[in-house]
Amino acid sequence: MVHPMVSKHRSLSPQKRLAPHRGDSLRGSFRSENDATIAEHEQMYGNGATPRTLGSRRTRSFRNPNRIQGSFRITTCPLTGMTMTQKRLILNKWKEMDRQTIIDLGRNILETTFRRDPRFLRVIDLENAVGNSNDWKAHLNFRIHLQRFCSMLADVIRTLDDPQIGLDRLREFGASYAISENQGERRVPSGYWDTLAFAMNNAAKDLQVESSRSSESPSPHDRKLITRDSDSSMTSNNSVISSSYPNGSIPPTPKRIGSVCPIAAEAWNQLALHISSQMKFAYEMERLLQAELKKLSLGNAANLDELENGQVAEDTTPPCSSPIGSTTKIPLSMQTCV
């Protein structure tokens, strides 16, 4: 028995509950229309599951059935390990730099490398220079090495779209470290390459900070407009500041700190790893090649000595002498020297 107060509601009224549901009528009409179709399918395909037709619905999925080809991973260059976005970032930044900025970048890299460990000065034949002094910065060897390093860096970055050209230039520069080495002496320490990559990352960050500061600071034309507009309001501002701080303890102006883009920093980091690793590979291969050539030259020298000794022994024997027990008949013209 339903409570009389509850039965007054439309949803709980007996008339509402006894009324036929609309879905039942629709379901019945659908069954009556498709009885013949279902029977035909059972006759054709048996009592099993009917095959899926082209018009039937199916769930959509963004997965590629062939996951190897349809991977969502970003493609990277097989030589440099960089993506196209990273290459574009570095190339666009490089186009904005002038020659003096490139030289300053290379100087920052090399000075940071040699300052972290003075033993690395033996790379440019300045191992006798004092590590605490800065005399090596003005030396001719450092200037020549700086010029060659900047030229190599420019060639590598300009040819990022065709990295094979830059790779050859990079390996040529790395192999030059092993050309003037003495036998059995290692010119470049093992920690030089990691320090070089670290210095390149720091120099790239400094470059981004300087560029962000220069973009935040107004241009000379804007500075003139700012000064003209602000001259009229300087007196009022000074009066407000003096009234707010009567004792003269005016807070200092906050110093602008440049920002570093993490995507650009990652691009420069990948480039630094590529340059340092390829230079190290070329250096080690050049040392190995020189060692093999020295072995071959020593072997050839020993063979030449043996050939020369044999030729000297043959020259000491007289031409008209015959070995003992030989039955060769000596001509009359040659018997005078017997």
C-alpha cells in the first residue's frame, strides 16, 4: 500500500506505472521488421556469429596496428641526434649573431675549459704557462686555436641540414690534436672532452641570458620617448617617494635577470655532446692510425736493412770465383783473375 502523499506524485501514480513503456513498442517493431533478415543470415551462415558488415559500427582507436611504423616518437637525426625543432632553434639563433658575437662565444668556451683545469693548456702547447695567470690568453697559440675553433663551429652549425659535411669538418678538427703528438705521449687528457661540452653549455646559457636582457631593454628610439614622457612625471614621483620614505631609505631597483628557454638549452646541450663526442672519436682514431703506421714503418725499415745487408754481402764476393766442387768451365778471358 503506497502512502497517500507519495502517490500524488506523477512518477509514482498507478496510471504512470501501468502505462506501457515507449521502448517496448520500439523494440517490438524492430524485431518484427528484422525477423526475416535474421532468419536469412542463420540459413546462410549457420547458428554461429554473423560476419561483420561494412555498415556496422565499431569502436574508434587512435592506435596504429603496426606500432613500429606508427610510433609517436619524434624522429631524430642519426648523425647529430637532434630533432628538426632543435636544429631550427640553433640555426635561427646563429643567423642573428654577428662575427664578433661568434668570436666571443668561442673565447668563452675555450677560456672556461682551460680555466677549470690548467693542465688542458698542453692541448695548445702551453703546458709551461702558469695556470693562475692570464698570460696564455694573449699568446699566439691561443689566438690561432680560437680562430680555428670558431671556424669549425660555424661550419658545423651552418650545415646542420646536411650534417655529413659538418661531420667531416668536425672530425678533421678533432684529428688535428693528434698530429703533433710524440711517440707514446698523450697530448689531450681524458677529461678534456667532457669539460669542453660543459663549457659549451655554459656559453650557450650566457648567450641566451644576454639576448633576453637585450630584448627586455628598450631601443634607443624607445628610450628617448620614455625619457620625454617621464620628465613631466619625475617631480611628482620624487615627491611621492620622498613622502613615503622620509629617512631616505629608498629600496633599490630590482636587477633584471635574463631567462633561459629550456627547449633551446636542450638543443645546445645536444649539439655540445655531438661536437665533443665526434672530436674525441676522431682524435682516438688518428692516434690509432698513427700507431699502426709506425708499426708498419718499423717493419719496412727492418726489411730494408735486411735487403741492404744481403746486397752488401753479395757485392763482397769476387765475380770470377766459382764455388768449391763446381764443374763450370771458366772462359780464357776470365782466367787471368783466378
